[in-house]
Amino acid sequence: MHHISATFWPRCVRSIGVALSLVIIESTAIAETPEPSLDDVAVVDRLGEEAAQALFQSYEYDRSIPLEARIVEKREKSGVTREKVVFRGVQGFFVPGYLEYMTAGDDPRPCVLLLHGWSGSKDAWWQDDNYISGGNVRRALLEAGCAVLALDAQCHGDRIAQNDFAPVNHYAAEDDPQPRKGYFTQNEIYIQTTRDYRRAIDYLASRPDIDASRIGMLGYSMGGTQTYLLTGVEPRIKVSVAVAAPREKSKWSPIAPQNFVRGIGARPFLDIMGTQDSMCPVPHARGRQALIESPLTKQLFVEGEHRLPSDWVPDAVAWIMQHL
């Protein structure tokens, strides 16, 4: 598996060497590459400043709502401690999550938020070599000295009761004799989950064993989109990695990632995409990335579709540890 990363430096264009399947990008210009499909950069439209600020308000929450957080399960195995925690989310629902850390680590320690994909759950981060390489990521972060916190997204995992115990599926096949219910729209699920992660940071800040000044995040697919959303509206995120974030064609979508890049500012942001990902073609991914003005942004294209081989994991973890 050959790959090279892509870095945007505003108004700076350099020619670079390329390895088979990836391309380094600097500003909106690129180096010559033998893979022509990586050459195109689409124009990605986004909201203006005032409209974007109005959108950000829908991601705010009432900080006076009591967290009512508690640990409902705790186990230690092979030098690793995992706590199942719950706290009250912004609309009254209790939000479950796993907080895990090396038992013998030094406190306070940094923490990385892990955001799963559509129809997945927090448990996906405890399975090796699955669709999102979840266990591979979690284990590498633990070994690097981080705690990790993974929540169930709205209507996912332990929160399936909020959807009448039916798996989420807004894309049921037309010939499905019993289409699954969806009491929450995709937009509502994304926004609610993003706001719940803001509450999760409030919870982490209440723990003396967590360094709330060093909070990172990594999300895959739906979680990749939510990485754009949460980083854009939450200044307490210090470093981010978005993996296989799908595109939203319309700038009027309240979950369109391109509308949140202005909120990233100068913070480190790594975007990892597949070269054949039909959910976000390369030109759109590159155009979206070109909107980020931070000198610390970087884009990595990996040969693959929406499900990527786990080769990206070391680069993602190294990025987090470098900047966290």
C-alpha cells in the first residue's frame, strides 16, 4: 500500500514527488501525479459568514442543564480500565459511552473522542479490523498514553430505544417489505450527536484524571462529518482527524462540512479520504479541504473506497499525538 499525504499552505505552491496512490496538495495547486483522477479540484460552495454564524447557533446548548453523570460499570483487564458512563444530553436523553484508559498511566492524561459511522455504535471501536478499523485506532491511542471516549450516536447502539428499537435506516430498499422506522431525520441525528459530544467534554472537564486542555477527536464516515461539525463549533477540541467524511452537495444542508471549516481556525485538522470513495469523490474532497485556512491542515488520500484498509491508522494516531 503506497500513499502520500497532502498539505495545504495558503498561496504556497511547491512541486513534489508522488508515490503511486496519493498526492500531496499545497494550497489549491498540486504537484504532477501519474493518477489523473487526483488532479481535479471541485468548487465547493458554502454559506456566507453571517449565515454560517446563524447555523452555528443550532449547535449551542444550555450549559446549566445538570449532567447527572455516573459510572454504571467498571472493569479492568490486562492493564486497561474501561468505564461505562452515562450523562444527560441536551434534550433530556441519557447518553451512554465507554471511557477507557491504561490503568497504570499518568494522570491527568489527554483524551480522544471516537465517533462511529452510520448504523454503527460505540462498540465498533472495540473490534479489530472492522469497517472503521476501530480496535486498531483505540488500541494505538491507549498505547500512546491517551484515554478514549466513544459515545453512541443518537438512535444508535444503546440509544436504539429512542427509535422504537428499530435500527436507523433512511435509505431502505424500495422492495423492502418492512422498511425500518426512522423517527429522527439524518440531520437531527447528526446535530444531536454533535451537541451531546459537547456535553461529553463538559463531563471530561469534571474528571481530575483527564486533562481537558488536551482533547482530540477522530471520526469515521458519519463520525467524519461530525468531526467537521464539532471542531467547527467547539473550541475545546485541540486536534482533529476526519476519515471518509461523505459530501453534502448543498451548502444549505445544516450538516454540510464545508460550512464549518471557518470555525477550525488555526487548529490542526487531518482529512483522510479514499481515492475511489463514491460517497465523496476526490475533486469534492479536495475542494472542501481547500476551504480550510489553517496552516496545520493536511489531507491524505488512501487507495480504496469508503471502507479503507487500516493502513491509515498509524498516520492518524501520529497526527493526534504530534499536536495533542
